[in-house]
Amino acid sequence: MWTGRIKSFKDAFRGLWYTIRTQQNAQIHLVITAFALSFGAYVGLTATEWCLAFVAVALVLGAEGLNTAIEELTDLVSPDYHPLAGRAKDVAAGGVLVCAICAAVIGVIIFGPHIAALFHP
């Protein structure tokens, strides 16, 4: 029972690491995440703000993972250019964009007042 679950976690972490290692946008998201979470610790986010911040991070990184999976699978089944393969990749990237915009809005809502307080104590 545990062996199968441990293998599933190993597989998932391998996929996450592959995404982080090979996808420039995922790397950018991680840098932004590190900055945002460090700033959150500095300003002392509330429990609710932390929850929203982690949901935003998970949303974007999860979408990046799904986008990477779709891109890899598309390349496997359509190694030559095909308009439908390109469209599938574009739609997946659009999904990541929607998640990233949502995360940015959440970030502004969470961090905006804290940033303003730094300049107007």
C-alpha cells in the first residue's frame, strides 16, 4: 500500500522538478514566489492573506505543470507542425496566463496595502 503511494509522490516530484528545470516561465514564477513570500514574512501577513498567497502560487505552478504536460504530449503525437497541435499549445498557455493574471490580482490585493503602509506609515 505505502510503496505505491511513495512511488506516486516520487513521480509527482519528478514531474514538478522537470517543469521547473525546463520551463523558463515556471522559473520566473518561482522567483516571483520567493520574493512575494519573503515580503509576506517581512510585513507579517495574516493567516487569511497567507492562505490566499499559497492558493495563488499553487494555481500558477499547477497550471504550468499542466501546460508542460500538454506541450510534451502534443510534441509526442504531432512531432511535425500541425495547426491543431499549435492551437492546443496556445490554449494551454492561455490557461496559464489566466491563472497568472488572477495570481497577480490576488498579489495586488494582498500586498498593496502593505506596500502603501511602508511609504505612508
